[in-house]
Amino acid sequence: MKLKRAWLVIFTMLTLAVLAFGVADGSWMRHVPAKDHDRKNPYEGQADAVAAGRLVFEDHCSKCHGENAEGTKKRPSLRSARVQQEATEGDLHWLLVNGNMARGMPSWSKLGDPQIWQAIRYVKSLGQ
Amino acid sequence: MHRYSWFLLVAVAASACCCAQERPYFVTYSHEMEEPGNLEIEMYNAVGKPLAGNRFIGTTTEFEYGAKAWWTTEFYLDGQVTWHDSTIFTGYRWENRFRPLLREHRINPVIYVEFENTSADKSLREVVGHDGRPDFLDSNAEARADKERELELKLILGSNFRGWNLSENFIAEKNLKNEPWEFGYALAASRPLRLAASAHKCTFCPEKFQAGVEMYGGLGDWHSFGTRLTSHYLGPAINWTSPNGFTLSFSPQFGLNDYSIPCLYRFGIQYEIEQIVNRFRRGE
């Protein structure tokens, strides 16, 4: 009886763990709160922000996402329709602040909001 | 073969230049983890002179690897030089940090677990229990006889808010011999001198500097908890990240009571190699 209960507890914990990591999978856009989704980039329309964002991208993002954001073997392209058309700049800001740690994307909150917004300006400029 | 390995490592380091955004802390941990796949090599030094003792330099070389976005593992090698005495290897440490909450919150906890095997250590990477000036007065030969095999646990709390980082560490350490738990704390705050990046490459732009303040000390042990008969330090800290990826850090720290070393000068150098395993796999 005790053995059965132990197995039940282990099974429940494993199921919860799988669910927890499943929720935190690549479908991150479903979890962005509405107020974050609607946020506007304070650097919108500033050409300097694209140039600055390119330097931030080169320093922190290019080794995983490729020098031209084309993606690498294990990390996604940032030129995809998902990033360029489906995701708002607010969505990308939320992703960069929170990361998608179960999938290997760290939080970049240490960069601070201005550099995050600048990097987003650069990434979005790739689709224009 | 040995010479070839060094050449390979230098070649990888040279080709993997990157600019880490490091906090200028020497003792306090922030909640920010190493990026997955990156290896950071760090060297930290503490120079001090206890009253009625010899001047020393405590050195730590660290190899910090981002195993996952939520898990960082780190291996340390410690040594020290004491004037009018000797230069010795003092031991090693292995630590792991885990981030249980996978999103950014107002306060972000990190669980830290470390095993250390040291003796005569003077790197002062933390202060716990009744650590203080008397520990630095024994000769190296005497101090080495006291082996410290310890388990150290930390609760790291960190917040990033409007460019500021605030970090608090609560430390519990247990010598695996029959000794009581010892406690300590570390607090720090820092901010880049400018938050936005420049639109052109530059060496001494304000955003390449981070400045802050750090305070840490002991909290006694299980039988005598408190801030008495232990040491406490406070000091400003600054670092600069060079365009080729090296980060240089400096902090003068001042003892806040008679039990502390009056003044410590800390300096460090860090270098991050991005995606090191993938580089070896690709043969870059």
C-alpha cells in the first residue's frame, strides 16, 4: 500500500514537472500579459537606436542567434514571420526580460530597459 | 600535447570575444546566471594587512559555466601569498546555483549550494560565523593544519529595477566536522553609469562602467547568533568592460569594527567565452 502511494506521488510530481516545462515552451507569446503586449518602444523611429541596438545584438545575442539573426543549429532565427510580424515589440520586450529558461533563453533584465528596447529596434529593422 | 591544448584554448578565447555585462561585486551574488553554454574565467584578488599581522594577497581563479539558463556551475581554485611567510595553494570549491522561478519577478530567489575543501584561505569570498582578524595572524604552516571541508548554502535574492540591481545573500555554512552552523550576509547595489547603449563602438562610454556599493559580514553561529565578535566590511565597487570582452573590477573595502581587517583592496579580471562547447564541436 505504501509502495503504491509512493509511486503515485512520484507519478504526480513527474506529471506536474512535465506540465510546468510544457507551459514554458516555445509558445511563450500566449503568456504575454495584455499590458506588455501593447507596450510601445520608446525608441521607435530613432535611427540611432537601430545602430545602438545592432551593437547590443552583436555583444549579447549573435553567438546564439547568428551574426545576421538568421538562427543557428539549436537557436531560432529572428528573421522569422513569428518575430517580424506576429510578435509586437512589447511581446519581445517581455520575452527578453523574462527569458524562456526551460528552452535555454536566459533573462536579459540585466541589460536594462533602454538597451533591451534598442536591441528590439534593431531586430525589427531586419524585417523592413 | 599540453602546449597544443593551451594554444587551442587561447585561440578559442581570442575568437570568442564577447562583452559580458557583469556586476561589480566581489562577495555578493546577484540572481543573474551565466548564459547557457558560456564559460567565464575570473580571477579575484584581495589585498590586506591585519593589525599586528603580515600583508597578504588572497587569490581565487573561477571557471563559471552556464549549464542551463536556470543552472550555473562553478569551480574555484584558491591560493594566497603572505609576506614574510609563504605562497600556498589553499584549496578548491565547487558551487551550483539554481533559479527555481523561471520568470523575472520583483524579487528573484536563487539557491546556492557549495562544497569547499580549503585551509589557510585568505580570499575572503564570504564572512561567516566569527571570522575576523585573529584568523589572519597564524602562520601559513599553522593555518594549513586546520582543514575546512564545508558545505555552504546561500539564499540569493535579486531585483533589477530601473537599471539598478539590488542583491541580498543569506549564508549558512557547516563544517562537516562536528562544528555548529555559521551564518553571514552580503548586500549590494549597482547600476551602469548610463543605461542606453551608444550608437557607435567606444571604449570608455559610460555604459561600459558599472558602479555600486557592497557590504558583508558575519552573523555568528548556531550558539551565538548576532553581529558581535565577527567582522563587517563596506565599500564602493566599480568595473569596466573593455571592447575586447575583458572586465576589470576594483573595490576598496573598509572594516567596520576592530574585529575586521582595516582596509581591503580587491581587484579582479573576468573574461567570457561564448558557446564554448559548440565552438569545440564545430572545430572553430
